[in-house]
Amino acid sequence: MERWRAEDHVDEFVCELLRAGFMLSDLGADLADSLPEDAYPGEEPGAVILQMMCGTIRTAVGSADPRDVRRATELIEQAVARTLEHLRLACELSRRMHGEGGGGGGRAYG
């Protein structure tokens, strides 16, 4: 099976975004689950892990120009918003093509 290769800067961005998202999400969940219940009394384990991750990532991007970090954040937000928008559109198209209940009706156009 051939491994998929990024063809341009957008593909590279998407791959890195997904790789980072999966890894950081899994890591955060694993760390939160592994904390003893009394490790941080009165604090939510997820919030503690988030603060720790912010501190760690700050050591990597904290010295970057704040405008660059804000722009990177905007690009991530736009990528997420467009993905959700297209998912909603695909779901709506599927409902129209297959009928509301998922059966019958068929495609009336396209």
C-alpha cells in the first residue's frame, strides 16, 4: 500500500494539523486519565493538563512574533470552520439525495 504524499503547502498544513491534533488530544486525555484523583485537589484534571501543555508549547512559540502566532491560530480556526461547513453541506446534500429518513426518494437532480 502506497503512503499518501503531500503535494503542496496546503496538504502539508492539513497533515501537520491532523497529526498534531490527534497526538495532542490523545496525550492530553492519557495524562488526565493517569493523574491520581488527589494530584491537584479542587482542580479539574483536564484544566491542569491544558495549563501544562500551554506552558510546554510556550517554550516553542513564545518567542515568535505574536502576529505570526495569531495568524497561525486564525488559519487553524478557518480550517476547522470550513471543514464543519462542508460537512454540514455534505450531510444536507445526502439528506436531499436519500430522503430525510435515509431511504427512498432518490436523487431528484444532479
